[in-house]
Amino acid sequence: MVYYRQKRDGVPMILLKRIALVFLFSLLCLGTLPAGPLDFDTGSADTSYVDRASQALQTRLKKADYPGLDRLYRQLFYTPVWIGRRGPTPFAKTLLRQIENDPTVPPVLKLHEDAKRLGAELADLYGQQHSLKEKIEKELELSRLYLNYMHYLIYGGIDWHAFDEKRKELEKKYDAKVGWDYYRPDVTPSSLLVEATMSGRLGDAFRRAEPTRFHYAGLKRELIGYLQIQNRGGWKPVPAFKKSIRPGQSSPAIPRIREHLRIEGDLRGCSEPEDPRLYDECLQEAVKRFKIRHGLSGSPVIDRQTRRWLNVPVGRKIALLRLNLDRIKWLWHKEGRIRIELNIPAFRLYFFEGNKLIDTMRVITGKPNHPTPIFHNTMRYIVVNPYWKIPESIVKHEMLKHLIRDPYYYERRGKILKRSWDENSPRVDPGTVDWAQYRGKKHIPYYFMQVPGSSNALGKIKFLFPNAYSVYIHDTPTKRLFFRNQRAFSHGCMRIQKPRELLKVLALYNDNIDVDAIMERLGTKEKKTIGLKHKVPVDITYLTAFIDPYGYLNFRKDIYHYDRYQMEHYAYNPKRKKTEEISGKR
């Protein structure tokens, strides 16, 4: 073996390694440690095979450019993991079995084929005499297989760098921030394998590789179900119909609709009607379930929007499930006991305590050209009777044209002009400003704000979680928009349907919130800021395929076209070539 220069407390690392190997082999022989990667069927604490294999590994890795493998084996002290003296280690068998039994592996990665081939080659390797050099080659092939599989489990196939470039293009196009913060997973393929070698359980590494948040496991089960549907042939498209189909009517499209809803699981316990073309009562319930799961109204009327979702091919839904599973891998990893989760395409806010849903409400999000950002933050304050400090982008793009024609246009509508964002600073007479000079300029050195009141754009309550995007959750005087299914109408902030309900929920966890006193203050125009004692994590997400809190699979319209942008560079697109070696870096 090669002596390392690193020392710990004056002891050479090679000595520590030898001591550790002998200790582990001793435990294996005594039967007090689960059989793991260091069980090389030696039958004793003799480490001669490990020594020779370790030296051969170092020599082989020096001769080839395998940066990902070299980093991995440095952390393993160049100890072989998969290849034993007399046969494959239990880790090798676990790895091959795991990949072969995982139906979600994208075909483009060809991991199933690689695992099957390596299994056959291992049987041949130990079925006759082979050199240590040949065994080391198989060791490295198995490590590449492990890295590629774990890269799929941990990181997924979204090209975040390409998506960042697309976001920059959109920001120039919209002259607005287009935010999507992604958070690197907590684990790496190497760290999980190192931990597994200590515990002797590779299966734990596979379980830890995948997220536990945002109903990831349930969404993965749905992916498996849709892959089975695809293998059975999927569903046939629903033929076009001129008018919407209403309950009690007959249509040649009904048999196809009935069969589709049976395949996707919305049609339950219904017997076949005497007239297969009749839109009967049992089918109506199935249609309503299907429509709600796809973000449509709960009406039983089968219209063009319903047909459009019915005609989404099973392959497209599988692609959406994969894409959204991979988005979850890069969302915030840690879960607070109480938390707010807001899904933009669903236009819905959820308040959780543990796994229990405490409250939910409708949300209005940003318009496609003013998208609400995707990020994690922490709610810290509540503002009662807030001022609305109008962003400069709105002043430039929406207000300036009116100010040029009539400087007092917005003053008559409760929006006052100031020299700074200080609410107590002196007002400026808008009639004294030559607004035409700012046409086409980058900066306007004046600040508009709307005073508290019933017509204030923020409503009566604002919920703050300070962030780089200057967005927040707030009330709104425009309540009628909450009754629409598609609710992308804001400039990026999130308007909620029931702000007073959210206030009451927060009061359950913050004894400094006096609900009665706040309700009384809401009848005035006096501003008040309240700090939360128990701050609440907030996750703003963008999931177009997700499991709702009631356990049902949902799909939503891609309102910001992020599905399309991310699919353009998606690694699991079958048209892309197979990735060669993956280093685990992102």
C-alpha cells in the first residue's frame, strides 16, 4: 500500500486504515457486523487480498482519467467495494438487484441493460480463473454503474445551468425578475457509499438518496403506475365533439371517455350501462374527479378543456411525473414542524403542522410576464393596514404614460408621491415633476406608495418573509378573481383568499398575536407591524404534477412554460444520447 502524508494525532493514516480493516474483518468473522462490502470471504482477518486490490486500484486509476471514480476511491482509501476474492460482495449483489427491480429508471440511461450485463459477466468472472487486473476492471465498472444510478436518484435530469440561461433571457424580455432558487441535495453518491461501508447496509443509501418532502414517495408510486399503464397500451384519444356533453346526453365519445377514466382510476364501482353512449350519473362523478385533479371546475360538463386533458398521451404524463420528481430533489430539504407550502400552478396555499393539514386557501400568483419566484424563506412579520410601496417597474411600464398626460391621475386614486420609501417623509406634488423626461429611462428618482385603506392593493394584511425578490403574501380588495380556475394576475406577489384565516392560524402558534385587537384595528387605517415569535418556513414551489394533501395525483397547466423550457435540455429525453460517466457534480 501507499503511505499517505496526512496524519491524525501523529498517527499515519495508513496505520489507522490497517487497524480499522483488521477490526472490521474481526467483527465479520465473529458475526457481530452485518455482511457488507468488506466481507471478501477471506475467512480470517488477513487483509492481503484487500492490500493487493487497493494497490491495483490506485495503479489503474492513475493510468486513466476517471476523476469521479478517483474521488470516490480516495474517500474509501482505495478499498474495493464490489469485488471479493472468491465472489462478488453482498454490496455488488444489492446494487444489481436494486437497479433491476427499479422500474422508474429512464430507458435512455440503459442502467437495466448494464446491470444485467454486469451480472452475467460477474458469473463468468468467478466461474473460472481470472486475474486481479480483470477483477479490478469489473470493480470500476460496478462503481460507474453505482454513480450513474445514484446520480439519477439524487440529482435527476434537469439541466439547471441551461435553465438559468433561459431565465436570464426571460428577464430581459419581461424586464422583471424570473426567480427559481434550487438547493443542492444534502447527500452525494460518495458520502452515501462511505456511510454504507461503515454500516454494512447499502439499501440504506438508496433510501436516503431520495427526498422525503412534497409527497415524493407517493408521486414515485404514481410514476410506476403510469409506466404500467403505458406497458398495457395506454388509452385511446377522445374524438372531437361540437358541443359540450352534459349529463343525461348521449355521445359517441362517451365510451372512450369511460374507458380512459377507468384506466386512470377516476371511474370506480360503475357497472356498464345498457346504452354505452349515455352520460350516466356514475360517469358524472368520475368526470368531476378527473376535472378537479387537472385544475378544472368541478362541473360534470365535458367541454373542450376536459377533452384536451383526456387526450394528453400517457407518455407525456410520465414525462411530467419524472420532471416534477426531479424538481422536488432540488427544493428545500428541511421540513419545519409548522410550515407553509404554496404551489404556483395549483394556485393554492397549504398550512401544515407535521403531516396534518391545518388550513388551505386559494392564491392569485404572478402573471406569465411577472412570474412569482420559486424559493424558500421564513415568515417573520405581519403588517396590519400596510402601505403599498409600488415597484419602479410598475411605475415605468404601467403608470408613466398616465402621469405624462395627467400628473394627478394616481393621486386621486390614493397613491401618494415621495422622495424616499420612508412613509413619514414629506409628500411631493406630482404636478411639479416633468414626467415626460423619464420616458425610456432606467431610473425614476421618485417613489409612489398607496396609503392604508379598503382600496389598497395589498388589502388589510401583509405577511412578510424578507427575500431577494421583494415578494410576499398579502390580502387583496379584488376578491372576484379567486373564483377563476386560472389565477395568474399579480406582479409576482401572492394574494390569498382568506388572510384573516391565515392570521388566526398563525395566532395558534404565536401568543403575541391578539386576534381581537387586530380585528378592531382593521377597521382603522393605522398601520401596525407584529413580529412572529414562532417563525414559519415558507416554500414557494412550481409543481405541475403533484400529490395533494388528500393523497390524490394532480396535474396542472404549465402557466409559465417552465415544463417546456426544462424539457428542452432534460437528460432523460429519449432523443438524447446516453450520458457517459457521471461524476456526481451539478
